[in-house]
Amino acid sequence: MPEIIELRHATVVTPTHCVEDGRVIITGDRIAHVGSTPDRRLSRATTIDAEGLVLLPGIIDLHGDDIEHHHSPRAGATMPLRSAVMTADRLNLLNGITTKFHAIAFENPPDDERTLSTANALATEITAADYTLADNRLHARCELTDESIATVVAALAPEKIDLLSVMHHAPGEGQYDADGFERHYHEDQHLSTDRVARLANRRQSVPESTREDRIARIVDLADRAGAPLASHDDSSPAAVDRVDALGATISEYPLTLDTIQRATERGLTTVMGAPHLQPGGSLPGNLDTDAAIDADCVDVLCPDYHPPSLLAAPFVDTGEPLPTRGKRVTPNPRGVVGQTDRTGRIPRSSCHPPGQRLARIDERRCDCLFYTYPSPRDQRVTRLPSPV
């Protein structure tokens, strides 16, 4: 007989509304009922009193590169791959992220910690790991260099790629002006000033025809992998038009309000940074996440380098109801990547759709409850700290 769990008195967040003093009944690995909490407890069930807690679906992160820090926490220091993957897995679960698309950058500036061999090793470890608790997936980020594209094509079987994005980090393009580019690679990535200058010259000297050919190769790889294609740091409405024509369905971190508005008009899923929703979080000169939300142009939030910000995001007051804020971290990203039977929503009705399962982790009582449909390796429910 399957185990029955009854959660009582929670604030249950569905895609459309919150069920105050709500009850959720779990039978085995299925949600069997969502409704109000009655006076009488369910017989033969393990009862969890969730009064004062919020019940949310497991969070989906489409773009998080925090694993790179776990692998290389400082210049010259490298941790074992297994340790990096396991650390990222546990810390993301702690922050409510139960489906993680690790954004691995395939780029090769000289002496950068983000070398192609490192990216390949991390990607291979992520896709092969059988010791993780969350659902860990691969978001391959391709820099527009022949070496980057060739590495992704040669090293990764298409079925291993769950999401693919095109990026081109060069001075005056995307998020960096000349000074910002130098600061990023000199201060953050620890390159010497001379090497930063050589890298800048190399990336700025790519002819337009060569760039278009490289983009076409990435589009072909996405098609063969059956993976969604994302653009990165779109800087203008014209840039959105170009990537839309290529078949991109996601616009990550558009830089201006008119750019994200064009992406919305074109029907692309728009992604903004959860860390930037916090006061002072946006990079100088770039679009503020809260301004994009005010314009009703943000579909998905991602933590980028800071997983706790994704846990906090639904609880940042944007003037919207909690279910609307919650959609940006659960059902919306779920729909983008086609996970129709997985993480992302607590059903409105009392009957959970067939084929959708619940992952259960039962530890100690905290301030916030998170639930997820499982990875094949793990079916548990977790209770996690509230960000408030």
C-alpha cells in the first residue's frame, strides 16, 4: 500500500491563486488532492502541520553557472569534478532548486578558468553523474569561436544537451563596453591586462560572414539535439529580430527596455536575472529586472551566479500576487524546456494530471516548503528555509 502524507494548514501556491489554510494529500509519489484543510485529520496518513508555511513547486533554474565557482573557487585552485557537481547539487536543493540547468560556458580566453577542456569535463560529469539528488541538466553556452563550437559538437552527444545558447562577449557588444570587458576578464576572470587586450582584439575582428556561419552551426546543433535555442545579452530590437529569424525561442538578459519589449512582441520567452531584482543588483547601464517586470515583459527569472536569489524572487514585492511571481521560477521555465511531466506547478484541481509525480524529501521543519516532480533517481519532498 503506498504511503500517504497529509500536509495541513499551508499556504498552497498554485499557478492562479493561493489556497490559504490549504491541505495537500500525497499518495505514493502522486499529488492526490489539493484543497482546504478540514477539521478532521486523514486516517492512516503521516500528517505534517505546515501552519505558517508556504508550499511551492520545486524551482527550475534554466541558467546557473555557480558550479564553475565550486570547481574553481579562486584563481589557481581547482576542486575535483565530483565535488563540484555534488556541492552545486546540494546547495541548489537547499535553495529550493530541484531542476538545474547548469550553464557551462564553452569559451577559451587565454589563462581563463573557463577553458574549453574545463567546460567539457564539467559537462561530461554533469551528464554522467548518478549521485545527485536534484534533476541536473546541461545548458551549453557557445561562444562564437570555431574552437568553442567544435568542442561542443565533438565532445557532447546531442542527446546530452538540454538547452543551448549563443553568446558573444566582446567590447562594445552585449553587456560590456570596453571598460566593463576589461574589468570582467581582468578582475573577475584573473587575466592580465595584456591578455585581455589580445582577447578583445580577437573577438572584435571576426567578420560578419564568419559570425553568421558560426551561428548557423550552433542552430544546427540545437536542431539535432532537439534542445531549445537561447540568445544572450540581446542589445537591440534588431538583434532580437535576427535571433528570432534563426529559430531562437529564448532571449536571455536583454539589455534595454525596447529590446525586451521586442522579444515579447516576437513571442520569445524572456529571461532576466533574479539577483538584479534585489536593490542595487543590476549591472550599471543595463536593464533593471524590476523595470522589465513593470513593463510586463519578464517570463522567467534565473539566478545566474547566485542560487539564493531565485528562492527569494517570488517573495520580492513587485505589486503582483504571489502566484504571478511564482510562475517565473516554476511553471514558466517548465514550459520553455518542454518538461510537461515534471517540476513546475501544483494543480488547481483536486486531481493531479496523470504522469506527473512528486519528489519527496522529509527532513526537519523550516519556514518554507518546496515540492518537485522527481528526477529518475530521487523521489522525495524537502522543507526549506523561507527567504523572508
